[in-house]
Amino acid sequence: MRSWSAPAIPTLPLKGPEVTLHDHATGGLVRTDTGGERRSLYVCGITPYDATHMGHANTFVAFDLLYRAWLNAGHEVTYVQNVTDVDDPLLERATLVGVDWAELAERETELYRQDMEALRVLPPATYAGAVESIPLFLDLIGELDKAGAVYRVDEDLYFSVAADPRFGAESRMTREEMLEVFPERGGDPERAGKKDPLDPLLWRAERPGEPSWPSPYGPGRPGWHIECSAIALEYVGAGFTVQGGGSDLVFPHHEMSASHARAAGHEFARVYTHAGMVGYDGHKMSKSRGNLVFVSALRNSEVDPMAIRLVLLRHHYRSDWEWTDDQLFDAVDTLAGWRKAVALGRGAEAAPVVESVLSALADDLDAPRAVAAVQGWVDATLGTSGLADTSDATAGTTVRDLVDAALGIRL
């Protein structure tokens, strides 16, 4: 599947430090310098049945910061993202609005590409759709079948979580907690005939009116979790550096994806990192509730996408927070000040702010601290003392490049 265009990234005068991230599996900060010099990232992408909202944008901007921090530390990066272009929510939405499911998926995926370009999110090297990747899913199901981890319920195939002794290691949830959220996030714990209520679907046999593809197990379509397992193993490789996504994917999605891989004899991610949830009108943004703020709607209202991105950066990526219009208005004003400061050319010494920003982002992607460091330089440059007391003739260019390369904001 086609990705989106990459923005140019300036080269900075200072190399960034090694990145540390919060690892959900251990509950603490870990360095990402395991496994050689190359860094690898897999981020679970969208199910394209509606437009990109701020919850999506928060997640993808967060991992864009990680990508940039690795690049600024001098590493080569392999970044892969999927798009779930066939799944129950997509089919249900297509039926509701009376359009072909594949047409809906392509339309919303294209809108997502445009949103990511506008927000200056670096594209993945591989952007893999579920439909085009079905052969990969079937290969991995075959490996699981040989390992004795697959069984049938009627004509559907299920994965036995008992086949993975480390099941639960990533989410660190109790069984009771798992059973509570499993039905809310696509699971079917009450399905008769399952060996364990937590066993996830691997292959859904063909139903009337639904798309299906041939397989050794009969015509059907893939379950959700096998998708990311197979795509990550194929394009990033076993033992990749970071598995990313929203915190609502901790269980079951990331737990099941890792469990599939392990049961088939493969290591999955070394670090599991999750972005927080964004709320609006007192609740987490969700399509079911309808409390969504769309990136495309703001863009079509001629809102500067860099202001949208700055609102996101002012919140630590792991925090849960609520979107308000006042934050957007304030970001517009802030950017005006930043642009005025860098346009002066000469300004307060740039070296300290470069070091502060890169250090902040290497410390669990602390974007709010990085933004504050830039604001400090802007205040010093535009301060009442004027520029007579400053000595850095190229500070404006340096800070403009810094904000672009590290924070993804074009001034």
C-alpha cells in the first residue's frame, strides 16, 4: 500500500542522546539501544471507517517524535505501520452509509495520508494493508497450527492463549481485568465452544454478504491480532525495538499480537510503549460516542496544522488529556511568536536550547519540556533587552532547524 510523502528534515549541529522510553511490560524506563545501531518501530495504524481524529493524531505524532529522536541520535530507522482495511467496524460503517467497504477504506485511508502529511508526520518505510497481507497471515496461522496453538469452533479458527506461557507479560493485567475489557475491545468471551474465554479469533469463516478470501482452512477473513503479528514479523523482524500504539491497545491487541508471535517461536518487540487517550466534552474521543475533533475538519477551516501539532506536543505523550479550542487558539499565538523570533536571524545563544530540546525528547519523549525550552529562547530573543546583548548571529536559523527536525514543526 502507498504511504505518504516525507518532509525534508534539517541536519542539526548537535547529535542527540540515546532515547529512553517507558516500557509497559516492565513498568519503567528502558534504553532503546539494544540490538545494534539500527532502530525499528511498529505502530498499529487505523481502521479506515472514518476520518482521523485528535486521538489518532496524538498517537502518530508521539511516535513521530520517537522516529525523529532516533534520527537525531544518528540511527537508521525501520518504521512499519499497518492499516486494517477489512474488519467488522469498517464493514458495519459501509453498510450504514451505503457504500462499498473497499471504497470506504480507500477514501478514509487517503484522507489519513493527507492528515499525516499536513502534520508533518514521517511516513513508514512500509505501509501495509490487511487485504494485501492476507498471505502473510495465513503463513503465520500455519506456523501456529503446527505448534498446536489453533483449534476450530464451528468453521472459525481460534488461538489458544494457553500455548504461550508468557501470555499476560506485556499488559500485566489480571485475568479478571482481561475478561472485563476483552468484550469491549473486539473479543467474544461468551462464544460457545472456546477452550478459554480469552482465546482470540484467528480466521473468521465466510459469512453471507461479507468479503472473504480463499485459505487452507476454507474461505474467510483474518482476525485482528494476527494481522499485526504477521506484518511486524515480516517487515520489521523478530525482536524489533518498539511496539507502539494507543493505550487502548495494551489489551487485547498488543498482548495477543505478541502472544501469537511467541507461540510460533518468534520474539516480538523489546519495548511496548503507548500513547495516552484524548478526550472531548468530558469523555475519551470515540466514534461510538461521536465526540470527535477531526484533523481534516480543522484543516478545511484553514487552521494551521502546525498549531494542531503544537497542541499535541504540549501534552506528554503518555498522559490522558482533554482537547479544548482555547488550546488551539493559544498555539496559534505561540507559533506567531516563534516565527517572529526566528525571522530576526540574530538571537539568544542557540546551543543551549538545541541541547535542552534533544535531551528532553530523549527522556521518554518529553515534548512539553522541549516546547518550554524553545519558548525560553523565544522570550530571551524577543525580550525587553532587545538583541544588543545577544551574540549568536545564526541563532534564528539554528532554532528554526531544531524545531523542524526534533519537534516536526515548520516555522
